[in-house]
Amino acid sequence: MPWLERRGEAFPFFCGEPVALSGGQWLCLLIAVAVGFGCLTAPLPVLTSGWGLTARALLFPGIPLLALRLVAGPYWTSLFRRLHLRDLGLMLGFAVLNLIVSGVVGLLVMQVFGANANAAFDILADQDTQDKALFFLRTLPQLFGEELLTIVPFLAVLHFAHSRFGLSRTHSVLLAWLLSSILFGLLHLPSYHWNLLQCLLVIGTARLVLSLAYLRTKNIWVSTGAHVINDWVIFAVVLAGASQAI
């Protein structure tokens, strides 16, 4: 897809570059992603306050990264690339694009189907200054974990669609891009009171845009940066609105 990808760049673990992963290894990675997500969302009392919340945020990306290190050896770093000044501009550009696209889609969904607010917004608005600062800091590993939650399944679908089902590279990328975004939207159902259309249309669309940052650069740092900018802007708007309402 020359309109999107830089010519000649390969996705990690695709077609044996830099190393081939077996079906069993991909399954282990997907299980690790699920376990990490479970650590973030499981209603365990020990992880519901203070350092427990920080532990959740760290375990979420930490478990998949450990699994990737075990199955890929030294090539686990293929998800990451050195950041350049151009990449910082891409982070900002994709974040702005996502805010515009998801904002328009969100307004349409709200008017036609109705929408629910994320419960985290109410919690954030009621916190004191120190807790708000900690909230923003905890979002860094958590949003990185959300990138792993998307990119690892994306790469797994990409591998199986091309190697096992014989789809072309372009069709495999499009299928993986769509399915990983749908998965991301569905996993947000509890956060939005099980509003299926909102999660698929708004969150899923936002994920499609954020994933473009990874498709363009093959660098999870760029998609993570765009994700952080996007969410921090939304959180800041929520806080500004809450302060004016007081």
C-alpha cells in the first residue's frame, strides 16, 4: 500500500523477518496479551488502590513484553525503532487526525444512537491534584499496553492470513488492521456501559486511525505517542469542563 507504507519496510515477524514465529509461539503471545489485560481489569482488591493501580498499569504491558522476549529472543526489540524528529511530528499529526475523526464519528453516534461517558472521566474529575498527576503518569504504561493489545494481535492475524490462508500482503494488512481495531473496540465495552455501537463505531474508528501510525512507521513508539497525546488532550478537556462546572 504505497499510499500508506514506506517502500521496502517489513512488519516484524512477517515472512520470517527478522525471525519466524511458529503458530504455538503466536498463541503464547496472544495468551500473554490476554493475561496482561486481565491484570489491568480483574476486580482484585489488592490492585484497586495506591500501588496496586500502578502494578496493574505495569503488568499490563510487562507480561506481553516478557512473553515476546521468551519467544523471539533478542529480536523482541523489532517492535521498536529509534525515534527521529519526523516521528514526533507523526505522533502529533496522527493524534490530531484521530481527535478530528473520532470527534465527528462520536457526535454522529451520539445523535443517532446515544452514547455513554467513560466512568474514568468522573473518577478523574473528583480527584485531588496529586491523584490527578498520578493518574496521568499511570496512563503512560497503560496506553503502551493498549498498543501491545492491538499490535500483537495485528501481527498475529497478518502472519496467519498471509502464511496460512494465502492472502496477499495488502489484503492481510487490511484484514489485520480491521480485526485488531474491532477487538480493541469490543474490549472497551465495560468502560462504556456495554454500548456495542459506541465501542465499535467510535472506539473502533479511533483505533483504526491510531493504528495507521504503526502501519506507517512500523514503530510502536510512534503509535504509543499518538495515543498518549490523544488521550491526554481528552483528559485535559474533561478536567477543564469539570473545573468550569464547579
